[in-house]
Amino acid sequence: MKAHKEKLEKIKDAIKNSKSLSEEEKSNSLKHIEEWRLEDKAEGLFYEELANISDKLKPILKELGLI
């Protein structure tokens, strides 16, 4: 569980620092992360759904080695 939380924090930081995402995309993505964290979604499903929010998130997740 700790490793999953650390991965979520890395994703959140990467989203917040992204220059390719708009403020709206950042906000939506972070909102979804919190919702999914509370629902405790499986990691694989979580990353796929996050990548579907915006094509711009795929490179971020790839850079973090998550997809």
C-alpha cells in the first residue's frame, strides 16, 4: 500500500509540474486521482483510466515507468 501511495504522489507531482497540461487538465487529473485513491482502484486499471483523461498524460506516466 505504501508503494502505491508513493507512486500516486509521483504522478501528482509530475502532473502539477507538467508544462504540456492546461490548468483544467491538471485539476481534472488530480481530482480523479483523489477519487480513485479513495476507491482504491487496482494500479493497472488506475493508470489506464488516468491515461484516458488526456493523451498528454501518457508521456508523463511513461516517463515515470508506469505504463
